[in-house]
Amino acid sequence: MRSPFRVVSRRTIYQGRVIKLIQETLLLRSRRVIRETVLHPGAVVIIPMVDRSHVVLIRQYRRSINRYLLELPAGTLDKKESRMACARRELEEETGWQARRLRRLGQFYAAPGFVSEQMTVFLAEGLTKAEAHPEPDELLTPVVVSLRSALAKIRSGAICDAKTIIGVLWAAELMRSGR
């Protein structure tokens, strides 16, 4: 599908380690509009199922909101890294678990109003314990919770991270349907 916008100009406002912030002047129906977009290489989200009723989450500090969140493990793609390889790497780094089977469930955009990040969701099964080795700037602790408890935490607001809500709901539906 062709874009309804014509790009008049584009400039990089910021180039970081992971993201790039651009500002574009666009033409839409003879009107100039300015949009800022965060360009992101993409990420993976892993739903690590210990068994059919228990999932591994991580309690992780998020500086942008200055608090700890209960989340599914996830991570940004490295250059030229496949999404499957990224999922395997992030699962072990953040949780200390390895998966015999990883199944791609689908993709979604994290916040398409301003960021290009597309997240790919993987179901991890046949877990075996390994050793976690988080990045130096990651403050996280893995925790195993029941799917029932995770669903209750979504309803209460204790789990408020979008990728985790999506992943837990997806996992609960898959386990309920037996797929």
C-alpha cells in the first residue's frame, strides 16, 4: 500500500545505541505536517512455559517510569540476528532457562503512533535450567508464577506492561485450547 504522505524533508534529531529519533516534514493533501518517529530495530517477547500452567516472568526495573514491573522476558534484535536466535539468547540471559522448542506465535507493534518497533512473540516450551547472565544495566529477577495468578495480576493492574498482557493472554488461550 502506498503512503498517503509525501516526504518533503527528514532529519535525525538523535542517534542512540538502540534507537534513532527522526523528524519529518510531510505533505498530506497539500498540507505540511511534522512528525517525529522513533526508529527501532525490533524486538522479541518470550512466553517461557515451565509447564502448561506456569510461566516465567521477570521483575525488572524500568528507568523510564522509575519502578519495577513484572514482565515477560524480551529484548532488542542485534544487527543481522534472526528473531529466533534473539529469543533464545534473551530467554537464557534474562531468566536462566533454555527452551527445547520455540514457536513463533505472531507479531505486533508496540506503539505505532510514534515508534517503529515490531515485537515478535515466541512460546518457549521444554525448559531446562541454565544460568542467567543479564546485561550489566539490567536489574531483574526471574519468578515462576501460575497462569491463573498472572491473569489475576493483569486484572488488578499489577501487570501493566502491554507486551506481557498480550503474551499472557495469548498463552492462557493456547493452554485452554490445548494447542
